[in-house]
Amino acid sequence: MKIAWKITLIYAFILFFLIIILSFIFYVQTQNVLMDENKKDLYRTFMGLGIGRGFMMGRMMGGRISSFYISEKENIIQDPFNLGLVEKEGIYQTSEGSYVLVIKRNDYFIGKDITSTIISLNRLRRTSIFISLLGIVPSLFIGYFLSQRMLYPIRKIIRDANLIDIKKPGNRIELPSARDELWELANTLNVLLDRIEKAYKREEEFSSDISHELKTPLTSILGYIRMLKRWGKEDKKVLEESLDILESTTLDMINMVDTLLEISRVPEDIEKEDVDVGEFLREIWEKYKGIYPNFEFKIRINDGPIIKTSKKVIEIILGILIDNAVKNSLDKKEIEIGYKEGKFFVRDFGRGIPEEEIPKIFERFYKLDKSRSSKGYGLGLSLAKKLAESIGSDIIVESKEGEGSVFYIKV
């Protein structure tokens, strides 16, 4: 059963129940008012006749009073309804089907015919029941109307969600004007859609990166395989050179794929920790002087504060910047790493970057060396920038052609 019909039935039941309660209350109140009026009428009538003070006792009464029932203890003074001796107050039904209200006043029981009142109350009861049953129909209509009004925003959210194509960014669920639970639902779905879209873009970028970057090395590998088939068996030198190039190209492909995977898997929420800057930089220095023994690594640090950041992410960024510095160094194979004024930095003394090219170096696949004579696939700095943004940081570049570059990581 749909929610709309559930709401309709629930509302109809509640409204029907309220109609019954109100009808019952109205009936009881009307009955009490009419009975009170009849009792007051009895009191007024017999107070006027002096009952209880011996007035007209022992004689039959004529006129209007002859239609009233009167008895005293075990004596019936007047009984036009053939009730006999009554012992308590209440409503009595005669053998003829009429109704008599009897009340007690001092030692006397007095009563009057209230058949018309009872008939009116019976009609009122039947009318109340009929109205209550008749109220089911409008209750269903009102319930259905309200359920449609209540569910309209939800149906609109569903329609908007069905129209969303994750391949076309920007489509989102329209937020309701009222900032209520439905607004929170739509906003939560939009946040979820943002995450899905980001994940889809990362997947698309990864696929694009793979297809773009594997093409060149695979073409190279294919060329050397064909060369081996043609001359490798006869020429040992060609065989060794081809195998060396194939090994180098394969390793480059592995590094490239690892880089692409890192870019596609940058976490949205990264835990931060306390990092001892001096100790951390010494670890980086020890690691990379072993990886690049032909380079001289120097640490520049005035003090070693404790900062709160993601050690793992900063280590990856520094690694990318150091690799970049190595690739771009010329004759002077010297690299400085350090920390000052709230920023890590990596300095090289290589060829430098033209000022107009600096804004482009963080773009995916951008290479300063268009001839691709240098190693790398133009993805490292893009990853570094993305990682820095993931921890709320930024990378600043200072460079001068022919003198080198400095990359700052602001933390």
C-alpha cells in the first residue's frame, strides 16, 4: 500500500473517531440539559403546591397537576401512569411505552411524563450515528487531499532525482522553500550526489589518464618487441638494449599507474596528528639521500616546532616535489628541504620555470619540457596540489629561469 493511501486512511480514521467523540459529547450534554430542565420543572411545580406541608394531602388533585405521579413512603397519592410504588429516582417505562421521570423531594417521589424528551433524544442519537457514518466519505476525501499536499514535496524530490544524470554535472534537487525535514532530506541527497559526482569524475579522470598515458609506452614496447622478433635472435647487442629499454619502460608504466591510483583515491577526510617538524625532516633527508646518492641534500630549519597536520600526506607531497627537483636539476645537483614561517619547502638549483608557465604546472599532464626528454608523466605536481588541498593546505611556487625553483607547502 502506498504512503498516500496509508495517510488517507489514518487521517480518515482519526477524523471519524473525532466525529464520534464529538457527537457522543453533544448527545450526553443535550441529554443532561434536557433532564435537568425536567427536574427543575418538577421542583418548581410541587414547590408551588406546598408538598410536604400537608397542603391538599389526602385528596385527588385536579387540573394540570393530575398528570403528575406523587407518592409518600408506602402510600401512592396519585399514579396516572400505573407505576405503582417506586423506591428510587430514575426514568421508568410504562406498559403503554411512555417514559416517566421520577425524583425524590423530602419523603415524596414525584414524576412527570418525559416521553417527548426521550423521543427527541432517540432521534438525536440516530442523527448523530448517521452523521458519524456519513463523515467517513468527507474524511476520506480530506485525508486524500491532505496526503497529496503533504507528499507533493517528496514526489517533487523523486522527480528531480530521476532527472539527474550523473554524467551531466550541475543537476541537483531543488530545495523546498521551508527549511524543514524535507529541506534537510533534499540537502542531504544533494551532498550525496556531490560525493557521487566527485567519485565519478575521479573514475573518468583515471580512465582518461590510463588511456592517455599507456598509449605511448605501450607503443614503445610493441616497437621493441617487433624489433626483437626481427633482429634479436641474431644480434645480442640489440637483444640486451631492447630488454633494458623494455624493463625501464615497464617500470615507468608501473610508477605512472601508481601515481594515477593515488590521484583517484585521495581521501576526503584525512586524520591529522602532531608532527615534530625537525624529526620529520630528518626522516625525509635520510630517505632521499639514499634514493638519490648523486645529489646533495641539505636541511634548512630554524627550529623544530610541533604542528598538527597529516604526516603521511605531507610526506607524499615532499616526495613529489623532491622527485620534481631532481628531474629539473642541471649541473648543480643540490636540493634543500626545510621549514620556515609555517611552510615546508623544497629548493632546487635547476633550470627554473618561466613566470608565464607557473600557473600551468599543476595542470594534469602539463610538461614544461614539451619534447618529453625528461622522465615523468606530467601528473606529480597535479597530485601534490590535490593532496595539499585535501588537508586544507596550498602550494606556492617561486622560480627564476636559470637559477632554480622553491616550492612551499603552507600548513
